[in-house]
Amino acid sequence: MDGIFRIRELLEGEAEANAAARMRPEDIAAMRAALDAQRAAVAEVDVRGVITGNRNFHFALLDGCDNAWMLRFVRQLWEALEPHRALSYRRGAAADDLARIEEILTEHDGIVTAFENGDPALALRLLAEHRTRGRSDFHRLLGSSEGP
């Protein structure tokens, strides 16, 4: 898992920067809509909806990357983490870890707000921090003693 996160850090950061440079208002609107859907899924305790909302949020940006090969590899890395992501979200819901779930929604809100405010540099920094926290979440929720 750490290997996947390291490669994600490299490729996804580059893909996000590439996409951010060509961000359109409709991409930002798609991010906001995905966040709203994710927030609704959290309220309904719909784990699948939360995962889908999370993915849609991130790919509303990533799909703007103009390097098809890079995007292909980023998608493969996301797919490799899907079983772990489902387990970690389910464990988080079972443990009633609402505080962290709210933090994730707040992180997503900060990212999309930075784009809405025309500050892609801040959005990219927040995305990198969000990815690092996500890696820590995986370790915590999957009971791993390893970590960043």
C-alpha cells in the first residue's frame, strides 16, 4: 500500500498540476457537485455513495489532465486501492468515526473553494496534504503499524 501511495504522490501530483492549469468553471462545478453528493452519502451512511462521491470529486479534476498515459496509470493506482478503500470506509463508519469523515469533507471543501477563488497553488498544496492524510487513514483503519 505504501508503494501505491508513493507512486500516487508522484503521478497524481503531476496530473493534478497539469489539470489545474486548464481548469474550467464546469470542472469546478463538477467538483462541488461531487462534494455535495459525498456529503449527502455521509448523512445517509451510504458507504458506496461516499466512495463514489470521493472518486468523482478527485476525477473531476484529474480528468482534465492532458496526458492520457499519466491518467491511465493514476486510474490503475486508484483501482488497486479500491478494496482497501472500501474496507477502511466501512471500518470508519462502523467505528462511528464521524470526526474524520467531517475532516475529509472539510478538506474537499477547502480544495474546491481554493479553485473557486482562483488559487490553484493553494488547491494543489491542499490536495497533497489530503493525500498524505489519506495514507495515514489507511494505516490507522486497516490496523497497520507502518506508515509515512
